[in-house]
Amino acid sequence: MSMDPCPEVRRPDGTLRAFVEARQLVPDIILPILSRAEDLAHGAPPVPVSLASSATLFFQQPSTRTYLSFAHAAGSLGYHTADLRDMRTTSFEKGESLEDGLRTIAELSELVILRQPNHEALLDFIRTSAALPRPPIVVNAGSGPSEHPTQSLIDVATLHRRGILDPSGGPKKIVFVGDLQRSRTVNSLLDVLLGWRHLTFVFVPIAGLGPSTCRIQALQAMGRTFEVCDDLDEALTNADAVYLQRLQDEYGGGDTQKHEQELESLRLTPARMDLLPPHAVVLHPLPRRREIDPATDHDPRAGWWETVRYGRFVRTALLEALQPESPS
Ligand code: ASP
């Protein structure tokens, strides 16, 4: 069963309209999407949207990969796409409220892909847009430090392809490194990975930037094994997967210079890569700063470019699964 953040993520007939939080991604929902993404990556044609449908990408926060892969995914399904990325070119400059701006987008689009700083504002939009004559599909492409569920979906795709999610091979250890507190990709990925009981977690955070209290509580409540550790080299020696994250200093708080210095000491260098078992995989949602030495890009355990490349097909499969309602 999927865990819905509010009833309005579904249409009255029960079909999914809005994809906003990682906890919606239980294995039963994820696995068919990943299987379809694999077909798409091998050349299967996308199933086009049935009517002349419009997709709006509303991105109030910066993006390269998420924006491009969603734009290409929506285009490959036949959506006419338009975007609002530079808020100075919109009526917000004239004092329009976020609510009115979003209502306008909802009135003009069958699909709305949103990246903005406030998760509560996103949930409000899901609720209010449900009452419109033609409620659009809504996809969260990142909501402040809270959630980035489609990044988790593509991270999970790489973990799945590399065998980490297969419970038949026994317990698997995932090491999280860096700014684990303000990272929406870490938050969302932890929520999704709770669905796989054979996984155990090791956190190697920058001091003071460990996983959020609510994620620790969720791990405890689900009876999952985890530890916080300060010896990265030791953690790497028997890791099955590693997830690195940059400093999320755009959200403020703490001493950035000190945090950067500490992250430097956790940098993934070729020598560190060699500590990992041969079957391991390393992920990073990108953009990277200095957390990963680019000299490691060609190591077979490096999974970050594979995640970028494959992410387009995963997002296409997700949008296919969220097809617009047929007109009545
Ligand atoms: N691109 C990811 C995000 O939008 C990771 C990051 O920015 O650090 O959250």
C-alpha cells in the first residue's frame, strides 16, 4: 500500500494524480516503474498522452538534470512543454501571490512539474487544485530541504540495477556521507529505502549535520539497523553502496567554511574508491563540488553518471504511469 500524504493526491476513482513524497514509493509501486524504465532505455516507444496535453515546468529553485530530464520525458510522451524558471519574467514580479500563480498554471496545464522551496505550499496546491474542474497531474521535482522523491526513484533505479535491492543475497550496507541533515535527496532516499528490510545504514556526516531526528526516529520505529560513524575509510571497506551529498549551504545555518573543510576530509579519491568491495556502487545526486574526485568517474563502481543517463527513462516511466484523465 502506498502512503498518501493527503487524500487529494488521488482522483475520486482512486488513481494517482500527484506524486509529492517519497513515502508514496513503496516497492510495489516502484518495481513496475523500474521495469518499464528498463524497456524504455532499451528502445521501447513511450505511450503517448491521448489528447493535446500541456506540461508546465515551474522551477523556482535552480536545476540542471531534473529540469532537463523532465522536459525530455514529458516531450517524449507528446506533452507540449513550457517552463517558468526565471521568476523575474513572471507576474510574481507584479505582486501576484504564489496561490494565484499556481492556480493559473493549473488552469493551463494537464501536468505540472514543480520545484519550489516550501513543501507545505506544495501540499496546499495539491489540495486546492483537486477542486478545479480539471485537476492537473502534479509532480514534486524538489521541495526545499524536505523532499525530492523523483531523485530517490532514480537513485533506487541504480541501486536496483546494481543488485543492491535484491534481498536474496543477504543483508546489504549503505553508507551515507556529507550533509545528511539539509539534503532532500538523503531525506527522500531514506524514506524509500525503509521498504527494503535487508538494508542496514551507516551515517558518516559532517559534524552537526547528521540525519534529521525524524529520519532517525523512523529507522528506530521500523526496527532498522543503523550507526553513526566518523571513520569513513573503515565504513567503506565493507559497504555495498555509498551515497555522497554536497554541503547544502543555500539553506543557511552553521559555519560553511568549517563544514567545507570537514567535507574535504571525506572526499572520495581514487585511493578511497579502492577501499570499496568490487561489487559496490557509489551514488551522488549531483551537482558535486569537491566531494568526489573526477578521476574516479571511470571506476566501474561510480554510479552517478549512470543515474543521470538512466533518470530520463525513469521519469518517463513515472509520467506514463500518471497519464491524464480522459475527458468525460
Ligand atoms: N540536485 C539535487 C537537488 O536538487 C541535489 C543537490 O542539489 O545537492 O536536491
